[in-house]
Amino acid sequence: MKMNSLIAKLHPFERKVLPILKSTTDFQTIIKETKLQDIEVMRALQWLSNKGALTVNIEKSKLVHLKENGTLYKKQGLPEKRLAKTLTDKFQTITAIAKSAKLSGDEVNASIGQLKRNKAVDIQKGAKGLELKATNVTTSFLKNKSPEELLLSKSFPLNQESLSKEDQQTLKNLSKRKDFIEIKDEKTVNIKVTALGKTLSKKKINQNVTSRLTPAMLQNGSWKKHEFRAYDVEINVPKINGGRRHPYNEALNVIRNSFLEMGFQEMTGPWVETSFWGMDSMWIAQDHPMREAQDTFYLDIKGDLPNKALVNKVKAAHENGYNTGSTGHTKNWDPEEAKKLILRQHSTSTTFRYFHEKKLNHDCKYFYIADNFRNEATDATHLPEFGQAEGFIMADNLTLADLMGFVKEFYAKLGIHKIRFKPTFNPYTEPSMEAHYYNEKLGKWYALINSGIFRPEALAPYGITKSVIAWGMGSSRIAALLTGKTKLREIFGPEVDYEWIRNHKRVKTL
């Protein structure tokens, strides 16, 4: 870019900053000399950087500043040292010592504590209150500089990250004192002028350029007297990231669309459920281990049960198998236990809500992508809050082979083919089955889906005579696969890379 052309395109802020760069690159000095706001100077520096006139490096740091008392004690000395100087080998009243040392009551009390820790004061109770005198170590205490004094002797503000471990501990001790120090997050702007910048700073640059042509100028002809700034349409500008959908939400949409393409209808349901819908409705015994507090988040209040007719049928299924020929759990069913409110452990509760509310007993297919909550430890594939893709198919004479066929077809649509099955146990399905996938990155098999055929005891209270195959798959784990992540915490939470969120490619099937 030719020099004259470059100068013609300079913004008024740049024109003010450039001459200052001849003598200083200190950010605060530039602000002072140009009388611009710090943000205006920063913009000018960025524009000049884009033109190749300088480089700007911003360093973030935690700076330690002295507050009112810190500044005072740096000048006058620490109050414990000033108090120690007034001590003699004879006991004196605190009042007399405070007056001699010119310390307030709060300063005296704090100083006594410091002296006691250093064994530099003897204390006794006298006729007029506490009395103090020097000890055999008071002299050495006064002679030797304390860690606090050594730190105060440094030039403030201090960069906290650059302090030694000893100084860090001293800083921690000083922070307990009233109005002594404060730590601020600050930015340091480092400016390096290039050869082009040095040349530009030496040029005589007109400060009175006009950036805008107004209708009034055209009407009265005053535009002829103005020097107008040229517009630069070629300069590089900073990249601006627009809004976009989170990769996790994109992955969930891939899952959702896969279900919809297979002819499923979508369900919805509440996060907070009664234990009736969360466990009793699907024939989970009231003494089942999953009801324990270490697995379930309980609320302190209770909810309401549905209509009495359904409740009585569920009660009968628990106690004697209802009309299924089963013996049930052979234990009394407690309605008060069923009223307990919980954070939804799984979205199967919504499935049974739909059985009841939609009066389902015909061929149908439903799914639900939902958040669920379990009180368990976190690891690469587990969080207390987790996503689940719940679903079921209702039809005549469905078998385990139909379930396996659905699982293979569904995951094939997502690009997941390396799957194996193994039997498992669920209280409300029989037979029950897990599907596992092989994670190439982690080199391990992971559980992907828990499934089975609903038991007659679970279906009978709803009048369902057809077969129902059902599953709950970890939508969060599928999302991890689709986004190429090995840990859920890398998708959402403290380990998220925001540049990945801004720049990731659109999530599609594997």
C-alpha cells in the first residue's frame, strides 16, 4: 500500500495515536497524551495492527494493589513493629502503649496477636486492664525484617503469578488484614512498532480530516474546504463469530430426525415426577435399590396420585400380579411412598403417562429425548444430569428379534455399525437386553442402550394387550460420538473449548 494512500485512509483515532508512538509505547501514556478513551486507543492500535504498522499483544494478569492501610503501613511501618518499639522490660498499660505508638484500638489488638505468635510480648492482667512488656526475643523481632515487610518493600502493583510460594503465602496472610490489599484482573497492552509504523509516526499527518459528508455541507458548499478521509475497502478486519447452534443441540437434532424419518411420534413430559409415575407405574417394587437416596434426587414435598381406578390396578399388580397370573411382589403397596416427588431418573415415566393419558392399545411408535437426573459420580461418560432417548413400539407379537432389528437399523442411520448385544435385567421388562458399541477413540466397548419387552404386570393396569418393545438410549453418549468427543465434559461444562463451539463443523452422522 502506497504511503500517501495509507495516510489518507487513517481514522482520526489513528492520526492522534501515531505521533505519540515516536516517544512511547506505554498504553496509559498514550491515553493521557491523546486524551482519548482507553477503548478508543485500543481500536486505533488494532486498526494500525491490521495495516502492519505495529503489533499488539494483550496479557491478562492478576495484579496486587495496596489499599488504604497497605499504603499507610508501607510508609509508616507495620503496626506490630511500631507497637514492639514502645515495649520495655516493664509492664505498661495498653492505653499508654497505644498512645505512644500512635495506634488505634483495632491496630493494637491486631498487633498483639502478631506479637504473641512471634513470642515477642508478655501479657498480664493489671489493675487497669491488660499490660504488656517486651520479651527476650522482642529485640530480634524488631531487628529482622518479617516476610510481610519484605513483600511491602517491593514496588506495587505486583503480578501475583510472578510471586514465589513464600510471597504467595505472605500475600494470603496480608489479605486477612482490613483494607490492606486487593487483587484485580487486569490487562497489559504490549505494543511493538514495526518499520512501517516508525515511518508513519514521523510523517506530518493532518489531524483535521472529515470522515462524513453531510447534506448541509452539500447545500452550503462548505465541503470544498474539508479534507475528507478516504475509505479503505481492502484492509483485513477482525473475524466476527455470529450466533450458531450448540454442537450438542445439533447432535440431538440428528437423533430426533432419525426417529421422525422412521415414523415415530414425539412425546413430552415433566422433569419432576411422583414416585408413582417414576417407579410404581412400571412395576418397580417399592423396596427396589434404585429408590434409595444414593440413586435418586428426592424433593421435600409430596405430589398427588392419578385417578383411583388406575392407582388400584397398579396396587394390585404390585401386591398380587393383578390379572396376569403373576404373584406380583407379594408385599403391601404404600400410596404414601408413591406420592414422593423426585427428579426424573429416566424418561420411561413419560411412556407410562402416555399409556394412560392417550389410552394406547393400538399399533404406534413414540420417542422422547429428555433430560434425566441420577445421584451418581461423574466420569467421562456419566454426569448427574444426562440425556436419554426414550422410545417404544406397540404392535402384535413383537419379539426380541424385532427389538434387535430396530436397534441395528436406528444406529446404522447414525453411522454406528459396531454393535453387540448382551442380556441384562430390568424390573419392568422381560426379556431385557443391552446394546454396546465400540468406541474407536477410547478403545473400549460402552453401553449404549438398555431395552426389553414390557412385562404383563407393567402393561395390564393400562389395559394394553399388545406387545411393547422399549428402550432408553444415552443421547448424551450418542452426541459425544457424533461430535468426536470422548468426554461429556468437553461438550458442556468446565472443560468446553469455546473455539470448538464457534468453529465446529455441522454435526452430521458418523
